[in-house]
Amino acid sequence: MTTNIAINRGSEWRKWDLHIHTPLSICQDYGGDSEEVWENFITSLEQLPHDVKVIGITDYYFIDGYEKIMEYKFKGRLSNIFKIFPILEFRIDTFGSGNENKLQKINLHILFNIDENDIVNELKTIREEFIDQIKISSLETHITKKLSKENFISIAGNLQAGFNSLIPSTKEVLNIIRSGTWKNKVFLFLGYKEWSNLEKNQQIKPLKEDLYSKVGAFFSSNANNVEKNQQWLNEFGNKRLLHSLDIHNFNDLKKENYCCHTWIKADPTFEGLKQIIYEPTERVKIQENKPEEKSGYQVIDRIKIYHQDFQEKKENEETIQEYKTIFLNPNLNTIIGGRSTGKSILLGAIAKKLNSDKEVKSDNPEYSQYIDKIVSEMKIFWKDGDESSTRDIEYFPQSYMYQLAKDSNELNKLVENIITQDINKKTKIEAYQAFSSDNNSEIIEDINKLFKTKASIDNIQKSITEIGDEEGIIKEKEKLSKDLENLKTKIQITEKEWSSYSNLKDEYDKNNHSIQEIEQQKISLSALKSISIINDITHNFINLTEDIREKVNTIFSDLKQKYSEEWKEQIQAILLEKEAEIVRIKERNESIEKKESYLKGKSVIDSNQQYKEKEEKYKTENSKLEKITELKKQKAEYEKHINSLKNSIIENSKKYYTELQQMQNELSVSSGKLKITATINTDFSKYKDILYSSINQQGVQGKQIIEKSIKTTQQLFDDMSNMFELLLSDSITLKGGYDNQKLIKELLGTNFFNISYEIEYDTDKFKAMSEGKKAFIILMLLLDFSNKQCPILIDQPEDDLDNRAIYNELVTYIKNKKKERQIIIVTHNSNIVIGADSELVIVSNQQGVNSPNRNNKKFDYIFGSIESSMEKDNTISEILYSQGIRQHICEILEGGETAFKNREKKYGF
């Protein structure tokens, strides 16, 4: 009878309880060994938690209990248990003394590997070539007494007394185990508690170490201190501490009391058990819940292919379905086979069925069409029971990492995608992009304002020139003032009356001038009413969810309307104030016009034609001078505004850089030894290209500008400022199609800065790495910085690597990554399969003269764990079924046998 597992997914996590005594054990409290007791015992085993798939029947010295259980098993009982091991428990008596001491209380457990298809002969061999070869004790008087229940009774009076007082020689037991009969057929355990309690002196230590060296693992019934005890056990080596209650009664088998925390990831076979020696930290977990459990929607459960090249007949009650089913493991699945045996076809078809965005051998249309045909005739089922072709996977075709490492643009896209997976980093990048756009608009707007203001200054200067020479006007005004003084002596008016008139006249003229100024201000104020005082910032809302975006939009719109209306109201209030001021000034002038001194003075002057003419000329020249003064004042304000605009433009052009500086460190990420560091890149060539395309280089100045060396950011800023001044002063000859304003916009408005990323692994810079190592780093980038938990499909990653050191790193990497995500890899490298401890190996074969498939299918696959072993059977013609998975690995993969040996020697076994 062989282990019967309906679905083979390779090495799976199962609970192994290897310390259960039967009603036939010398020490037990089941209440005898009647049929009723046995029925209750078998029923209790059938009701063990569903995760318990392997048990060890552990009775003292004798195998009768195991034999009885297997009778039930052969009759169809215990179908919930995949494997039942026979284990004999011995007490250690290293000193050969009959006295009670701690050494005698240490228990040695011997697990036997037997062929259940030949169980009668196997049990006979255990009895005759092991149990019957052991003396009942090491005492001289018992030299002819073999280990048996009858001898226990005859020597001590009853079985229990014989068990308590007589201990077989441990040395003899171990010598028999080392004989050829039992080579590779037993697995030894020690009881941890008793072994750890050995006297901790130097005399006992060698004995303790010797006992440790002879076994493969330890047992403990204490679930609470397993981790602490394992740490102490690690001081001696790498052997694992397994948990079991050491069941002797029905009470421990009850659902509410039963406890076993030992999970082993292996086939439920003897070879499966041995994996805890070769991979002690990976294959055993002591915990309550199933280890490395992944979400059902993130794990492919099985694949069914209906294409005729894969067909395999399976009958059920109603129909004959023709398909090939391949079951997958949640962890690492490796697909191996010779050349053109359907490895990449299977992987590519899975990828394409699940809508991978990467082509499967895009350079081979015929191959792609064949894959498409298979895809149309296959189904993929997920662990949660769903059949879906829309769920996400990550697929990396052959040479994908190598090609990506060579394409700097694609590599940059990859890194940017990695960075923007972090919502905070993505928000910062998008905020900078929005800032860059807004900053450009602000710079362009300021440049337009600057040139508009500059034009206004030019117009003012032109107006000043048109009014006349200021110095000449001042001299003319002084001359007219003297003439008026001379004429005033001839006018019939007293000094007092003249003084009163002059004061009123000055006030009257000033009032008229004020009215003119206020009217000008009213025009400017009215224009302000139509200007929006709140900039549109809605582009900053893009990262908000729709419901929040609607709320923020409403708040912004309401505030914008509120403050826009308030702005207009406040401006209107100022306009009304100015209207009232004009009315008051006009009223004052009207009162002046009615004053007697003003009327008399005006009448005298109006009657003196010469004085009147001189006064008009004086007023004209004075008005010119006032106008020039006003224009110069305006010009000074405009020049001040230009300086402010220039400073703003320069500062804003630098902000492209300073804003990046502030966020630079926040964009860097790391994972273990792998780091992505954000750096600021300055595009000097872009700046030079603008100069080259716009500046006339026929003159010395143009050539000097173009040839000037700019290698640092500060040099760039300095040159931009210098060019700004030269262009504003119209000191550079430009090519046709360019003017000063346009070039300033390009030089000062363009963002010459961007973030680039430097990749570093264990202090090695990406650019300095070999092509093979770059490919490995790309794989790490693709996976380490991904938030995805979906399956990973990789086609022959080792093809991209170029040295053994990177192979080893890849193996370690895959070994860790498979715990987080399901991985399916096509490989021809034995280190990936064996070194990464592949849970499931899929062996592929294409029908051939020397490699026939079952039913002559074109493509066939078998699958199982690396511990699935069967020596080649030449009587089986179908090549896949003629030997075990281990043998296929050794035959197909170069270095496979060596890889197995290295794995098994890793911890000195």
C-alpha cells in the first residue's frame, strides 16, 4: 500500500503528530486493548483536526500496536491520514546500570521506513532483524534473554515491572541500527526535556553531544517554550524540535484537549521527513496556524488544458472529459525538461491566458499563434475556487530582465513606477509637476508684464522728450516769473489784495489738478473690478477621491464667488469715496470763484492783456514741468516694478531646482541591500540648444556665448542672469524668428531640472555592474518594490546571469520571495530547483521516438516534490513515468546530482 494523495501539489504544509501511543503500548491509559477500546481509539484518530495528515504510532519496544492500526487502515479506515509511521520508543541506558537515573529516563524514538505494499514481510524484518536481536538488558545475567514481553514478565513478574526495571543496551540498539539492513530506513529522535536536563558538567557534556549527533530531531510536549528551547538546541547544531503531546490516553485525543503544533512542508513519506534535516529552518514550523498561508485569490490552484496536443482521457459517470490537469503549489513551482519539451509553452500560455501585457516570443508569429490556440482551450482555477482570466500576474519572458537593463528609458519608467506606487511620493511628484506648470505660467506672465512695463517706460521717455527739454523749460519759467513780477508793479491792486488773490488762485489750480488725478485713478479702479483675485487651483484636486473632490470644489467655488463679490464691493466703495472727493473739491472751487479778493484779482489781470499773456505762458511752462515731474515719477515707479519683476523671474527660475531639492530625499527608497536614490539632473545640453538655435554666432559675442562652459547648476544660474540683462538691454544679435522677449521666456521659463534615480545594491552602483548582475537587480526591482501579491511567472531567469555568485544570490532571493508570493519558473538550472527548495517540480516532455508519452500525447507533464524519488524502471516505456522527480532532476539538469549531494551535506549529514 503506497501513500494515496488524491491531488499532488508537491511539498505542502501538513501537521505531523509523531508521538501517539496505542492501547497496546506498555505504558498507556486507554483502559485495555479490547475491540471496543480499539474502535474508540481508531474513531478518535479519524476525528483529529483536518490538518493532521501524518502520524507516528509510538509504542515502547514493540510493533504490535502499529500492526493493529494498519489492519484498520487496509480495511478503509483512517482515510483522513495520509501516512502512518511505525516508531519504537526505547529508554537510554548508556551506563549499563539498573539504577534509576536521569540517563535512563531519556527516550530514544526509532522511526522505520517500510514498504506498505509488503507490510507483512516488512514487519517480520523489524521483529526478527531488530527487536529479536536486542538483549533485554546489559546485565551479564540477561545475556541470553532477548527483548520480548515474555522475558519482561518472566524476569520481573509482570510486564510493567519488567519495563520499569530492565533497560536494553543503548549501544547495542545503535549498533544494530547502523547495520546494512537499516541503512536509510530509520530516523531517530530524542526526548528534548530529559536530554536537556542532563547534568551540565564537563564529564556529561561529551555524552550529551554524542547523543545529539546520533539523532535527526527532538521531541517536546511543551508547546509554550518551543521557541526558547529551539534557540538553546541551536547551540549544538541545526536539528529541529518537534512538538507532540506524547498521547497515552483518550483525554489527550479529545478535540478540546488535542494539540500538535508541528508543521512539516514535505511529502507525507520517509523521504519527506528527511527534508527537515536538509532544510531545517524552511521545512519545519512549530505554530498553531498553517505557515505561509496566502490569499486564495492570489494563488493559481490548477490549470486544465483541453488542446488536443495535451489530451488525457479521464472517465466519470456521465461523460469522458479530455484534458490535462496540472496542480500547482502556493510557493515555488519549477518547470524543467529538455529542449523543446513544452516548458515555455506552458508558462507562456498561462501568462497569455491571464492577459499579461508582455508578449510570448513576439519575434515568432507561428509560435505566438500556437500559444493563442492553447490559450483558447485552457482554463485556470484559483485557490479560492474562482475561474478567472482577469486576475493580475507578473510575467517576465525569457531575457526580459537583460533587455530591460540595456534600455535606459524603460529602466527609468520602471523606477518611476516603483516610486509612484507610494501614494505619498506620487502626490509629491504630481504636486511638483503642477508647481512646474504653474511656475512656468507665472514666469511667462511676469516676463510679459516686464516687457509691457518696459514699453511703458519707453513711451514715458518719448512723452518727456516731446514735452521739451526740462532744463530749457525751467529757464523759461524763471524768465516769465521775473517778467510777471515787473508787470505786477504796474497793476492797480494793493499788495494785500494781490497776496489774497494769489493764494486763492494757487488753491484753485491745485484743486483742478487734483480732480484730473482722481479721474485717472477712477479709470484704473474701475478696471480692477473685472480682475479675478483668486487663481484657479482646481488642478491640485486631481489626487482626491471623487466625493472629497466634489466637496473641496464646492468650498473653493463658494469662497471664490464670495471674495470676488466682496472685492467688487470694496472697489466700488473706494470709487464712491473718490466721487465724493471730486464733489467736495468742485464745491470749494465754486466758493473760491465767489470770493471778492479772487474776483477783484481776476478782473484786474483779465483787464491787463500783457500780464494775462505772460501768465498764460507761465502756466503753460509750469504745466510742462509738472507733467515731466509726474512722468518721471511714473517712470521711477515702473523701473522699480521692473526690478521687482526681474527678481521674481530670477527667483522663480531657480525654484525649479530648489523645490526639487526639498523633495529629493523623500523620493529615495530601499529594500534590504537594494537602494534607489533620487538625484537632481540638470539638462545643460537643453540650455545650450536654446542658445545655439537663437543667437547669431557670426560675431565674437555670439560665439563666446555659445562656447562658454557651463558644468554646474550655479554656473547655469549665473549665465541665465547674465543673458537676462543682456537681452533686456538689447545687447545681443539674435537669429531671425527670435526676439528678446521670446528668448528670455525660453531661458528663464524652461525647467532644466528633473529627478533621476541611482540604483545601488550592497554599495555597488548599477552602472558599474556586469550585465548579468544588472539583470538580477532588475528582477529585484520588479519584485521587491512591488505592492503586488499576485503570482510571479519567470522564464529561465538564469539565462540573464553571468557568474556563480549571482546564481547563488538569485537562489537565496527566490527562496525568500516564494514565502510571500506564488512563483512559477521555467529553468534548466539545478541550483534554482534544488537550492531554492522548489515545492513543486513540473517535468515536461515532448513525444519522440526515444521519449514516448502516455497515449502518444505531443506534450505531457508530471509533477511532484524534489523528495519524490523512484529509481528508473526500464520496463515502463513512458519516459515521464519511468522514474521519480528526483531522478528526472538529476537526468535533465546539469549538476543535479551534485546539487542534491551539496544540499544533503550542508548541515553535515
